[in-house]
Amino acid sequence: MSVLEDPDVASRRARRVDAAAALGLAVFLVVGTYFASQGQPARRPFDAGTVVLLLAAAGALAFRRRWPVGVLWFVFGVVLTYFALNYAAGPIWLTLVISSFTAVVEGHLWAAVTAAAVGFVIFPWLDYVLRDRPAPPIANLVGLAAWLLVILGAGLIFRTRRERVAEAARMREEERLRRTSEERLRIARELHDAVAHTVSVMTIQAAGVRRRLDSDPSRIRERDV
């Protein structure tokens, strides 16, 4: 059996894992945001709208590997709406981190970089623009930029490592197939040599019998009697 997993089987399992992870994350976001909102009286209270946005952001992650770019921008829009409505700061950021990381891993680096750049320009300034609050400190902006670089860099490292693992598995499979082919060829050659030797021996024996019979025809009569 091949050491490489069937792509269809792997894809189905990945979808099930993503769906289960999205469900678990949704529960975590709702519970975590509820408790986080209790200590943020200046923010909009936890309500049904909070739950809808949290579930939308978490639910989209179930499709993150099928449509990484679409999910990234959908989650971006949901998170932007969440903070534009002045809901409490909380773990909803995880959905944007995961979708950005996935986009990089799946080979959409520039989409992730674009989303990170747009987010860097918009998110820190929402309170300043929409609610007339102080501008974000320089230290906060530097910290955010560092985190964005870490996320993108981690995605690149993970993608590179996954490609190397896949390449190593492919090479092992090719080597296994090569050895199997060589073994089959060796067996075929041995069978060919054995059959050829047997046929040669039978031919020689038949020729010898024919010569003896030709030299002494009386042996035929004796065998008939």
C-alpha cells in the first residue's frame, strides 16, 4: 500500500477537523467574550449581536482551507464590524489570526499581507475616529506591527516545513516504487532464465532420444511390444 495518503480521504478528514475546531472556537469565543465584556463598561454590552458576530467569525473558519482568501476577508469584515459597533475587546482576534495564518500556509501570502496592512491602518484608529478617543500610542502600533510580522512569519515557516515533509514523503514513495519495479524485473528475469534453461534441457533431451531412435529403430518396436 502507498505511504502517501489518498487526497480525497485527507481532504474529508481535514474538513471534519476544521468543522470541529470551528465549533470549539465558537464556544470559547462566546464564553470568553462574555466574561471579558464584564470588565469593559465603556464598551457596548454583551448581547445577541455579539453572539451572531462571534459565531459568524468562528463558523467561517470551518472553510478556511477550502477558501482561505475568501474566509480571511470575511473574517476581517466581521471583526471590523464587531469593533466598529464598540463591542468589548476579547478573543475574537483569534479568528483573524487563524485566518491570516491559514492564508499564508495555503500559499496566499500577499492576500494575508494586504489584510494585515489594511488592518494595521484601520483597527488601531477606530476609537479615535468613531468615538473621539485618544490616538493609539506609538508603542501599541509597534507592538501590533511586531505581532503581524510574527503571524506572517510563522505561516511562512509552517508552509516551508510542510512542503519539505511532503517532498520527503514523495521521494520515499518514488524510491519504494522504484525498488518494487526493480524487484519485479529481477523476478521476471529469473523466471525467464529458468524457463529458458528448462526448454533448452528438454530440447537437448529430445534431440538425444531422436538420435538414439534413428540409430536403432528396433527400440521403437520393443517399446511398442
